[in-house]
Amino acid sequence: MNPADVLLPLIPITLIISVAVVAVKIARLRATRREVPSADVTARIEALENSVQGLQQALTETQERLDFTERLLSKSREERRING
């Protein structure tokens, strides 16, 4: 058996494996690389965060008012039931 007959088929396989390893390394580098967002993107994100905080505050206040109203209605119904 000629050694070339054994080694020649291994060359393309080795080349394919090497290219795959390099591709995986490049993909990992790209995945872990952090890009700094532009000033415009940063400003828009901050504006969105402020907007969300405002909405959360408004929702909290609305829920407190709803709870208060429910307590008043419940108290009123209970008084009518007792007096009625």
C-alpha cells in the first residue's frame, strides 16, 4: 500500500476541519465583541427608559386609586347590607 493513497484522501478532510475550526473561532469573536452604540441610539434608549419609568409610575398610581375605589365601594355595600 502506497502511503500517498492513504494521505491524499485525508488532505481535504483536514482542510474542511481546519476551515470549520476557524469559522467557529470567528463566530465566537463576533458574538463576544461589544460594539459601542452611537450617541443617537444611546439617547433614544434613555428616552425609552424614561418613558417606561413614567408609564410604570402612572400605572402604580392608577392601581392605588383603583384599590382605594374598590375599598370605598366595598365599604358602602357592607354598610347598606348592615343597615338594610
